[in-house]
Amino acid sequence: MLRLVLGGDALAGLASAMPAASIRLVVPWAGDEFEIPTWTGNEFLLADGRRPALRTFTPVDFDASTNQLTLDIVRHRGGEISQWAEAAHLGDAAAISGPGRGEAIDHDAHHYILLGDEPAIPAIRQMIDAIPDATRVTVHIETVSPDARLELPAHPRLSITWHNAEASAPPCSQIREAVRGLGIDDSTRVWAAGEAAAVQAIRKYLFNERSVPRRHTSIRGYWKVPR
Ligand SMILES: Cc1cc2nc3c(=O)[nH]c(=O)nc-3n(C[C@H](O)[C@H](O)[C@H](O)COP(=O)(O)OP(=O)(O)OC[C@H]3O[C@@H](n4cnc5c(N)ncnc54)[C@H](O)[C@@H]3O)c2cc1C
């Protein structure tokens, strides 16, 4: 992961009070000049009608005194934004849209289960911070290599299991497997984010095989393997 700090007066007032919120980052396509896209009422478009390079990230921190926004971005091959961030220099232009609403923590829950892969780590950190001390928190995170493991915030009732992805297996296979072994009762809430098809399979499993009520889950596709 790399840490990207964006600054500018236009970011004033961006802060989101909720964990696992989102912003959209717009950068120039490789080789292009930066251009702020226009909102058509339906989507953002560039002047020539193309879609901008725009992706969603978790606002890790916003410093209202300097108008600086921190993002943690997974380095992965072929990513438009990942590559832009890798090569970015002080003064390079980008734009932010947002923030989008985050996760409302259910203070009546006795147990939170948080499942995710690398792009979910920034949101999982914020969720752990926001969950009350009395609530049990069980975290399962799958990473492609052990050095992608990052320190998570302290919590008095936290249990963390890191899984190594198998090179030959589809993304999030380990967390799909892990959820099958977890105790889930009526006071459990499940939050999961990761590769879209994998978290969709987790959603189906929870609803169909474990009869978990939809309102007790929050399951988000964060990225997609092209099909
Ligand atoms: C609400 C929300 C919050 C998010 N928060 C974060 C965050 O804080 N940090 C973060 O890094 N990501 C986060 N993501 C995921 C991020 O938006 C996607 O991973 C995005 O595709 C990255 O953009 P890119 O331009 O680098 O890659 P793209 O150009 O979109 O993708 C290029 C190729 O890379 C593959 N790819 C995309 N992401 C990954 C990945 N993580 N690992 C391996 N292959 C990948 C795609 O399948 C595609 O083949 C979040 C997504 C959502 C919806």
C-alpha cells in the first residue's frame, strides 16, 4: 500500500464523521493533461465524452486545519489510479468527489465480524476504532503476501486472523472459507468488503445458508476481477 496525501483549499469541509466512508478520486488518464470532469446528472464525463479515471477510496484522515486528505492505496499491477499514485509528484493535479456516507455502527450488537482483503484494510481500521469497547470484534483479512499486513487499532475485545491468499485461488477464497466457521447469532453484525464476486458469494451464503437478516449485514464489492 502507499499513502497519498492530497491537499487544496477546495477540500475544505470534506470530513466524514462515519467509519468506512468513501470518496472518489479522479486523476488524468496516462499521458493526458488533468481535467476536472463534468457531472451530467448521471455520471462524470470529460469534455470529449470519455469517462474519467475515477475510483473509490476510503478517506483515512482529513486534517481540517490544513485541508489535507490522506488515502491508503493498494499497489497492484495495471491499476490506473494505483500507477498514477505510484508516480505522482508534489503539485500534480487530481480531484475528489464526496464524501459518501459511511457505516452506522449498531450499538446494540454484541459481536461484529469484519471481513476483507487489502483494499478493505483502511475501512476495517476505522470500523474497529468506532465499535464500542464492550462489543466483541472478529476480524478476518486476506492478503496476497504477509508483508501487506498492517497494524490494526487496539480494541479490548479484538481477535484478528490474517490469511494468505493462495496464488491459484480466486481472490477472497480464504475469507469465504473463514466465514463458514464463525458463530453468528442475532446480536452479530457482519461487515464485508472485497472482490465483488467473492463478497456476493458471502452475501448469498449468509442469507441462504445461515439465515442472517439482511439488516444485520453490510457487504460491499470494492473491486472486480474482469470476466
Ligand atoms: C467504498 C470503497 C472503498 C474503497 N477503499 C479503498 C481504499 O481505501 N484503498 C484501496 O486501495 N482501494 C479501495 N477501494 C477499491 C478501489 O476502488 C479499487 O481497487 C479500484 O479498482 C482501484 O483502482 P485502480 O485504478 O488502481 O485499478 P483499476 O484500473 O480499477 O483496475 C485495473 C485492474 O486491476 C484490478 N484490481 C483493482 N483493484 C485491485 C486490487 N486491490 N488488487 C488486485 N487487483 C486489483 C482490476 O480487476 C483490474 O483488472 C475501495 C472501493 C470502494 C467501493
